[in-house]
Amino acid sequence: MEQLIAKIKAIQAEVTAIEHAAALLGWDQVTYMPSGGAEDRGNSLAALSNIAHTKLTAPEIGEMLAELEPHIAELNPESDDVRWFKVTKRNYEKQTRLPAEFVMRFARETTIAQMKWQEAREKSDFSIFQPNLESLVEMAKEAAGFFAPYDHPYDALLDMYEPGMKTADVKAIFNDLRPRQVELIKAIMDSPQVDDSFLFQQFPKQAQWDFGMEVLNAFGYDFNRGRQDYTIHPFTTSFGVNDVRITTRILENNLVSGMMSTMHEGGHGLYELGLDPAHAYDALGSSASLAIHESQSRMFENLIGRSMPFWKHFYPRLQSYFPSQLGNVGLEQFYRAVNKVQPSLIRVEADEATYNLHIMLRLEVEMGLIEGKIAVAHLPEFWNSKMEEYLGVVPPDDAQGVLQDVHWSNGLFGYFSTYALGNLVSAQLWEVMNRDMPNLYEDIEKGKFYDLLTWLRTNIHNHGSRYEPQELIERVTGSRITPEPYVKYLTDKYSAIYKF
């Protein structure tokens, strides 16, 4: 048995190394690569994808898994071997459903589409990206078809990012959450509003960068094993547990955007840096799911980064970077401003109370595209009408509307709902963290994050993909993913800020 496991793990290690090389090419593509290199880069990524896919779907792996299965059934269900086998078998069954030709075509199409999206966004012209998006929507439908039968074609796409989750599960959670968030937003809008105009002065880019790096260092981000760079749409990627890259976007006339982007991606990066190095090259070495990943980024961005204890420590430092802009702005005034609730156009800059509505809108759009009820050509108009319905605002152009997110150019259909699920998970974890660490807020106020990060390393990061997301959350919190803690968190916080 040990020899068979070792053989499969050797193949997994080889594939992981290939995937790291592909990730490096992807990172370079959106940070430093000249725009003219898209086609060549697409061919390179397609070739690497084909090599990795061929190795992962080799018939001998299936034969070895079949030979291993009766031996695995006799082991402790909690053992590493059993958990590894479960994930390996699941991944093998999924990968073998995807033809190699499709995998290569997908890698090539998404590489070119990303550069077209970038051009379309810069020019605020959806027509530039439309043909690429039409192709990718058809590929998403094609991908879903490989996993039939299903209750809904979106199930197959969602499962790629959130193992075990069904479309019906997400809709049930959102249907429970939406009316309560709408009610909260109404109560806020009926209250005296917060003045945040001082956040939209000129804030030099380098000073924002320097402050963000100071915060990342305090969080425990290890720059011996990671780095930060600029990009149009912030993201995190990993080339191994000892090389994790984050990116940020800084706007000189919007202080909050860059700060929150840096803290958000810092949370993702900390998760990647906290994965168990013992499983770095096997099936247990990746994150549990995108919702679990997002719970980490939203925790550092919002539950920590928008909290009063955090700013009690860091606000004097921020003022020292921007004395003329913030020198006469008090802590309470600043805290209220960074937590201002106002329906807005851009998802990544949305406040906590309205953010999930952006995600619900995107889920509706994606399901409509996959079901064939929405034509890509009509997407800008549909998007704008839904923005008005969900948030009461209408994008003035494509860049601030349908083109604002990079995900579809990467073929990431099924991904968006994990953002809102991550919000819910972050609040569930936060309740338990405060129970386990009674001095948590005091530590944050002192700029100390060691115990907080240690708790996350022990309870979330170190497990990797050992547990499916719902199982992991239930083990840590005693409950599957639920809106209750998040709604309580939002209500308590914003009723105090807006005094209702």
C-alpha cells in the first residue's frame, strides 16, 4: 500500500511543480508581461495544462486507486492516508471527465480573453471583450456538460470552487440572507449619514504603499516567502508554500481602496503561507475551498481592518503618513468614515452591508448565462438594470459596470458566490475566535496578531484540503455555513455607528 501511495504522490508532486510554473506565467501576465505577448503566453499555458492534465488522468492512477481502495477502507477515517485518498480519488474522477483538448483550449482562450478584458476595461467598451466572453460562456456550458447528470448545470461549475456545495444550497442561504441585509441597509439609509469626503483627497501612492506594507508586516506576512506588486484587479497566487505573491491596486484619490485591497489580499496570502509544508506537493496541500479562502481575506479586511481596535493602534501611524490630509480628523470620525454604508458601483470597494448584494447580482447573471436566458450581447443592459434593482445605482459606463471584474476573462464561472459565503464563514469563525481568545480585541489594539494568526494556522490553514468546507466549518464552529453570526455582526456594528 505504501508503495502505491508513494507512486501517486510522486506524480502529484510533478504536477504541482508544473502548476507552479503555470501560476508564475499567469502572475507575470497581469503584472509585467507586455500586452502583445498574450497569444504566445496562451500557447505556453496550454502546453503546461496539457502536460499536467495528462499526468493527472493517466489510466494507471485509476488502476492504483482501485487497488488501494480496499486497504484504505480498513484504516482510521481520520488518518492522513484516508483523507489523502478521498481527495485524490475525487480529483481524479473530476479531471478524467475533462478532455485534454478542452483543457488546452480553455488555457489558450482564457489567456487571450484576459488581455482583451483589460483592453475593454481601459477603453470602457464591452464590444471589445464580447466575442471572447461569448466563447467562454459556451466553454462553461461545455464544461458543465462533462459532469452530467446534475440537478442544475451550475452545480458542476460551483463544485469546482466549493466542493460539495449545490446551487440549491447557495440559493437557500442567499434567500435567507437577502431580506435581512436589505432591512439593515434601509435602517442605515434612514439614519443620519456619515461624512467620508476627507477620504477622497490626494493621497500619494508611495505613502499608501508604505503604510500597507507596515500593516502586512504586523499581520505576520513573511516577505522572505512572499512579495506584493501592483495590478489592475488585485489577486493572490502561490508558486509553493515558500513563494506566495499578493497584488494590490492603489488609487491616489481614494484612501480606503488601496488599504482594504492590501489587507484583503494579505489575508489570502497568510492562508497560503500557512498550509502544511508536509503536504505541499500532494492532494492535501491546497486550500479547502474558495469560500474558506475568502473568509480569511474578508476577516483581515473587515473584521480586523475596519474595526475600532485596529485603528486605535494604526490610525496615528496613518496620520503620520498623511498629516495634512488626516491631521485634523479624529479617530471616531475616521472609523465611522471607513465603515460608511452607501450603495456603490464597484464590488471590491463596497462596504460590508451592501457587498453581498453585488455577489447575489453576479450569481443571478451567471446562472442566466449558463441557462441560456441571458445573451452575452445584452449583458451590459441587463447588468445595469440589475444594479438599479439590487443597489439603486446605475453604472455610467462599462468599466464601472459589467467589465469591472476580471473573473469571467479567466473562465471562472461558479466562483462569485464563494465571496458572500466567505463573509458568512468569517463571522462564524470570529465568534469562536473571540470565545477562545478573550483578549483578542486587546491584542489587536496593541498591534499584536501572533495569537490570532496561530489560531488560524491551527484551526484552518494547516488542514489544507483535508476536510470539505462544510465539514471544516462544522468541526470548528459546531455549525455548517449559516448567515446568523454575520447578520448579528453587521447589525451590532452598524446600529452603533448609525445609532438606530
